[in-house]
Amino acid sequence: CNEAFFGDSTAVLQRQMAGMSPPLRAKYAAVLKTPSLIIPAALKPIWNAFLEAHQGRGVGPNGPAPLSYQDLANWMTLMHRRPDPVEVSVLLEMDKAWITEFYRCQALKTPTGE
């Protein structure tokens, strides 16, 4: 499911996997074997920005939390980035798509399959 979002970012995933529990690490190891997502060169900067911001995502009791303006502000400060308002809107839309897909996939994995 969500793996397609990160097909071309195996290095990011490998770094994230280092701190995971063994069962979770095993789950994501399969992701590294999926075909890469091809990102057009013109979109790589915004894609890489999303991946960087994604690494600072908060997690709640039910799973990952959407990126907030504060999360993006923290990322901008730490990474010395200054995206324009349109880029911020694109990052938030990308995140909305990621969160929607993540929870859709989680719903498919429930015992009822719903």
C-alpha cells in the first residue's frame, strides 16, 4: 500500500528502519524490494522536502499524525529551508494523500477486512 509513496527513497527508509523494533523492521524490509517510484526531475525538490519533513512526523496512539504547520516550521528551521506558500500547500496536500493512503491500508489489514 503505502510503499509506493517511498519507492524512490530507500535511503530514507533505511535510516528510519535503524530505530525500529525487529517486527516493524521486517515489515519495512519488504518495502525496500519494491520497484522504485519514478519522480520527474522537476518535482524532486518538493518530493525530497516532503521526505525530510515526513521524518519529523509525530505519532499518536492510532498511528502517524498529519504534518502540522508547526512540524513544517520546525523542519524549515532545522533544514534552513524557505519554501514559498505554494510549496507549503503542496507539501500539506502530499501529506494529506500520504495519511489518507496509510489509514486506508491499515483498514484493509484489520481482522474484518473493512
